[in-house]
Amino acid sequence: MSDIYLYFKVLGVPAPQGSKRHVGRGILVESSKKVAPWREAVKWEAIKVHQGRPPLQGAIHVSVDFRVPAPKKLKAGQEPTTRTSGDIDKLLRSTFDAITDSGMIRDDSHIVAVTATKRFADDENPPQAVIGIGPYPS
């Protein structure tokens, strides 16, 4: 897409921002131990590509292509539609939170358009996310 002006790849297994569980005294913790490393990886790649510029302003479009690990026995034509591949909305949630943490955007409420795919990783495309972010055309 021609309007995307920041583009970066995050290697690693995309992790969904899951449910939180209550551990007492008003403290909530993330259910999945995989979320924190994923968010850190996305945050640091975003910081590298954004290079200390001010946060993007206005309406933002984000494009994400997630590559998730394939099952050991992958059938021809099989798509990542099982629980183990992660819900695409939860994958987006963890990724958007990390982009916000990077300072690239002030808040993920600025994201008004999303293009997202979730496919299996393969020999040429290991587990990762390829992310594009830019102004939403008015």
C-alpha cells in the first residue's frame, strides 16, 4: 500500500494479548508468559524504525501480516484457524500495545483502519510479523 511510510519486521512467535487473571489485592497479571517477550520485540523494532521522531499524528492505518508456527502435520490448504494459532484480534491487541509503548503513536485509538492476515510460517517466512504503519488517507 503506497500510503504506508514505516515498515518493519519482527522475528519471533506472535503472541496474543490474552485474558488477565486476578491474583489478589487488585492485581491483575497476564495469563500468557509469551506476551511480554512478543511486546518487547515489537516495541524495540518500532523504536529502531521510528528513530526518536515525534509520535505519528491523526488517523492511522496499520497493516500486519502474522506468520504463526505451523502444526507438525500440516494438511494441504490448511489455514491457521485453531486456538493454538491465536485469535487475530488478540494478536493485534498485543502488537498495537507494543507500538504504543514504543512512542510511535500516542494511543492505539488513533488507529482507524487495519489490514491483517494470519498465515502459517514456512521455510521462507519464519514466525514473525511484518508491520506497516502510516496515515489513513482522508
